[in-house]
Amino acid sequence: MASALTRIVIAGAFTLGTSLAALAQGSATIGSGGSAAGGGASASGLATGGASAAPGSTSGTVGSGGSAAAGGTSASSLGLGAESTGTSGASSSLATGGSAAGGRTMSNSGVHGNGNNLHGQSMDQAHEPGGVWSKSHTRTKVHNGQLGSTTKSMAHEPGGPPVKSTTGATVGSGD
């Protein structure tokens, strides 16, 4: 189950970054990713962002996501933010969410702010008795042309240290 969630998160973030790069002339695109595994636990994440500028307008987008799995637990989280500025003003959007499965679960997501100052986070975790757990936490912000998203995912099985994956992207709208 966790590997399917990982593929969905990675495919969504990769598609977002690839689409932005293909659509925007004179754009800049960044991306990062990583994974870790050990002792029956795994964690992975991916982040991407892009920005473009044309006379009189700028736009940018950023996103990150990740997942973790250990034992019968899994957790995933994802965040996306975008901002566009033109002659008639600026517009921003932010979305975040996640899921957890197996054992005792907790999922909390929220977006706060207004106008061009949005902050969102998703915290998702699952744990089983005996020290088996999975966690994923994504924070995303859109603030006056600066966009950022960071995801930290961790998983643990007894007998070893937690495996961790941290990934993030930051762009300036129009950079």
C-alpha cells in the first residue's frame, strides 16, 4: 500500500514540475527528491517548483510530498502553492492534504491566511503497539512572491533508528 501511495505522490509532484517547465517560456524549474530504507521501514519524498516572468506578469508554483511505511503502517502528505501577478493584481492558491493507514492514525490538514499570505500544513501519522510508526509532515507557504514547500517523512521499526526523508523547494514568483 505504501509503495502505491509513494508512486502517486511522486508522479503528482513530477507532473506538476514538468508541466510548469513546458508551459512557461523563460521559466526556471527546480526539483529534489530522496528516499531511505532500512530495517523494514522506508521513507521517500519529492519537491519541485517553477517560476516564469513576462513583461507585466509573473507566476510561480511549488509543491512537495512524501510518504513513509513501516510494518502495517503508512503515512503520506502533499502540499501545492501557486501565485500569479499581472496588471490587474495578484492571485494565490494553496492546497494540502494527506492520509495515514494502519494501527492508530491521525491526520490533520489546514490552510490559513488571506490574500497573498497563505500557509498550510498537513501532519499525518500511524502507529502500532511496540514502536512501529510512520509519519509525514508537509508545510507550504505563499507569501508576497516567495513560495516554499517542505516535506519530512519518517518511519520506524524496533531494533534500529528511524529512516528519514526531507525534501523541499523554494522559488520566487518570476525569478
